[in-house]
Amino acid sequence: MEVTRAEVAARIRDAREWQNITQVAMAKSLDVARQTYLDLETGKTEPRISVLLKIAELTQRPISWFLYGDNEQGLDQVERDDIQRMLQLLSELPRDMRQTLLKQNIQLFNYLNEYNEARLPTPLFEHQKLA
């Protein structure tokens, strides 16, 4: 399952509108320029996890909704809770630690995917390799 930038952007806009928050007020609450916020809503740029967490808080939407929508692509409650908890823990780390952890996990993911591709006729992970 691949979530497009446009889907996330549309959900950001929908969540803001659902709470009747103006673009200017949202930008101010996020402490970013209005144009920077517009770029998020139009999909020109992807939000950082810290920004997405703040948007989720301001709009009272679960963080997973921005990624999976209402049906969350068949995830069960345990999986949704795991994702939410991981995102919460990640958001509590200083930025440099988040970057290091993210980089290490991407490397681990790619290693495990390559390992499984070599051993199995089909990859264990159906996701694209991360860069």
C-alpha cells in the first residue's frame, strides 16, 4: 500500500476544514509561513512527522487517518495502536535523534527486504525500497 503525497495533502486540508480552521490560523498554530502551509495542503511538499503530529492534534484526527484514511487499509486495532505509539515516541525525541533512528531503521528495513528477496520467491515486504 502506497500513500501518495496528494492523498496526505487532501487529508490535511479536509481535517482543517472539518475543524473550521483557516489556512492562516493553521499556519500560525504550526509556526510556519502561510505559503509553507499551503505547500503542505497542495502536496507540493510533504510534512515532517512533527508537523503532521501537530496538525493531528489541532484537528483532533488520529495520525493514522492522515496516512490511511477512514478504512486504514485493513489494519486491525492493534496495528493502528502500534503505529500511533511509535509515532508518539518518535515525536518525543530530539530532531537529530529522530533523524538518526529513521536512517538506521531504513537501512535495517532495506537489509531485511534484500535478505528475504534472496531467500524467498516473493519479498516479505511488499513496500518499495526506501531511499
